Amino acid sequence: MHDIVTVAVTVFMGFFAMMNPIANTAVFVGMTGDFTPQQRRQTAIKALVAAFFIIAAFCLLGKGIFEIFGITLPALRLAGGILVFLVGYHMLQGSSSKLHTNEQATPDKGEKVQPADIAISPLALPILAGPGTIATAMNYSASGSMLNIIVTIAAFAILCLITFVCFLYGPKLVDMIGENGINITTRLMGLILTVIGMQMLIQGVHDAYLLFNVTPK
């Protein structure tokens, strides 16, 4: 029981640092500034539901993806560790990683943006469920049992609910925390991510060493 609680807390903190609800709320408020409260609510629901199903799919199909493409768990941990580390590094510098930002051109001031235009892309993918988040989910779920998969999905579902509340009260939250508060939170989450990424890299190197140095009996 203690091990499951430890895993659940670790997974949740990994997802929390990767998604960074506080910083994403500021992004969400900026992208939905011209929306009505009803449109903002619908956009938040659609984006978070889409992000949840994306992460859940990778959690459930992780082992199958490994088998189809011949991917080993050490390879995932090494690649995922690099991705997570890079995202955290950019956040430590006070900037958003290109892995979790929208590179599309900003629409003209006179152009009316519809909720459907941003709910799936860029909100769900890649801002909420970007490569780093997917790598984190697969790292925690692919090596474990069905219980690990359930814990990973449940942790992400709880984080989606927290993010939804932040999105609903986004304008008030951003005004209350302020730009300095968001910058501090972003850097703290970046520090956590760099540590998680390094841990994934260390575990990946260790697993790769064991994989290629197993002596036949």
C-alpha cells in the first residue's frame, strides 16, 4: 500500500510539473480573452477531455507500441528523460519550451476565433498533452502492472480536474498571482522537471547497461 501511494504521488508530481496548471492558465486566459464564459468553459472541457484520452491511450497501448516498433524500456527512459529535461531547462530560463507551445501565427485583431479552433490544437496538443507529458506517462505505466497503469491514468485525471478549475477561474487566478508569481511557479516546476528528467536518464542508463550486459546461462 505504501509503495502504491509513493508511486501515485511521484506520478502526480511529475504530471503537475510537466503540465504546470498555473502557467497554462495564463496561456489559456490569453488565448480565450475574447470568448464568453460559456465558450471558455466549453473550450476548457473539450481540451482537457482530449488531453486525457491522448494520455490514457498511450498509457494503455504503451507495451503494444513497444512490441510493434521493437522499442525497449531503456530507450524510452533515455529519450523521455531528454525531452523532460529540455522542457524543464527552458522553464528554468523563464521561457516556454517549443515542445509545449503553439507556433501558429496570431490571428488578426478583427478575426473572431472559435473555441473549436484552439481546443484540440494547440491546447490539448501540444500544450496539455505534449511529447514530454506523453513520455512521462509511458515511462510510469509501460514498465508496471495494470495497477501502475490505473494509478498513472487516475493521477492525470485528477490533474485535469485541477486544471479545469484553474481554467474556469483563470482571469481571477492570473490577477491574484500576478506575472511574478507565474514566473516563480514556472521556474519551480522547471527545476522539478529537470530533476525528473535526470532521474529518467539515470534509470535508462542503468537499465540499458543491464540489458546489454546480461550473461547467458
